[in-house]
Amino acid sequence: MVSRGEETIVAEPLATGHAPRTYQRGRVCKEPGCTTTLSIYNKSKYCYAHQPIGASRTRGQRKAG
């Protein structure tokens, strides 16, 4: 972080080296009757409210089996 004067602070960017992946604009949730427009960053075909529930894992844990 760089300070310029007493009240101005300029931060260095958090560059990861690449832009986030985006998807087509104007996509609508696939759930019948839902008119929610999906974010360009949402890779799913469904909005958050209609996203099918999947089994979640705690980070660092391995799948049983």
C-alpha cells in the first residue's frame, strides 16, 4: 500500500494474471416460470433460488470411498 498525503491511500491491484470467466449475457433461469436473468459470471443454467442441491464438502476433506 502506498500513502500519498495524510488522507489519500492508494492500494496496489490484486492482479491474478487473468480475467474471470464470463458467460453469455441475457441468459434466463431454466426453471419453468422463472424470469431471473443470470449473471455473466454464473456458469449454471439456474438462478440461485432454483439451483439443484448438491453434496458439499469441507475444504481439505477427501471424498469417502
